[in-house]
Amino acid sequence: MTHPPHKAPPCAQQDNQLALPRPKASGAQGEASTFYFERDFGKHAVKVLPGEFFVATEDLVLTTVLGSCVSACIWDPKLGVGGMNHFLLPGENSNDPASDSGRYGVFAMEQLINELLKRGARKSALEAKVFGGGHVMKNFTTITVGSRNAEFVLKFLQTEGIRVASRDLLDVHPRRVAFFPASGRALCKHLKQADSKLIAEEQSYSAKLTTKPVAGDIELF
């Protein structure tokens, strides 16, 4: 008598997934909380939405989709801890960090860096990969929002003495970014065009920033 090939029951397949490292949230303000299983990479994942960040040491993947926004993926290569943020500068003010608009970018960057330092990272060892700043909203004529965001993140990192290991900024394409915080590996895929959901998401985020003050001032350790 022949027997059908053995198939692992659903519970065993789920157990294999559960055995992988799961994200551990710190409960910090603005920390990403969208957890899911990323089948493309076979890893647990955290989706970083506009205005959020996440830091981890586990073997997982951080993902985001960027239009005009930018993401900085920063990690300590010796310690194996890394994180990602997702932000933009609201309004049409200068990208100078001292401006009202620039303070939102400073807050987003310092949130991420401070969480890395809390996990034991050394500021002198940090490296960054930066993405985004695409000109995806065709109705902007007097200012390119993405360009301001891209210029800001590079200026901030230079000021803080953090080396930019690689970048994929500007152009007209939205991007899907995947970052592996334990290894510092980053993947960036250009999308053909920004869908209505992405544009609506960034416009809503920008509108909230113009009416809501920065949550608080943060100083680097």
C-alpha cells in the first residue's frame, strides 16, 4: 500500500514561524507597532509608517514605502543593532534644523539615534543608509518637497558626524525599502508610480504636522 506524502500540519508550520525572533517594542513614543510576517524574506517584520521609527537587534526586517518622505537606516556594525525612521519636513519653510519645519526632522532623527544609544550603540560607530525624497506629487510647482527632505537628512548626518554608507535619494520614483537591523543590509526597490494610498498617506501626515507641535525636545546623549 502506498502512503500519501507527509505534510506538516498547520500548527507545525505556524510553530516554525513562531520560532523566529519576534520584534520587541520598547514602548517609546512614535515607535512602530505594525508587526507582520514578511514571506518574501521569511522573517518577522515591522512596517514603519510616516512619523514612526523602530530599533532592533533581532534577525528581522524593517520595511517602509516612501514618496516625498525620507528614511534613515542607521546601525552600529560592531554591536549589530540598527533602526529605521520615516519622516518629512512640513510646510515650505527652510530645511535649516533651527527652523520650525526643521525641528520635526531633528526630532525624528534624534528619536532614532537616542534609541540606538540606549541599546548600547556608540555614536562614533554609527553608519547610515538613506532613502526617499522622490518628487512624486506633481502638483508642487514652487518647491520640491522631496529635495528639502533629502538635503535635510544628509546635512543632519554630516553635522552629527555619522557616515553615510549609501544613499538612494531624489528622482521621481517612490521606493520600497527593506532594512535588516542586525546586519545593516538594505534593499531598495523603485516603484513605477505612487499610488493614491501613498499620496493620501503622506498628505495626511504633512497636514497633521502643520497643526501639531513637535511632541517634545530631545537632546542627544
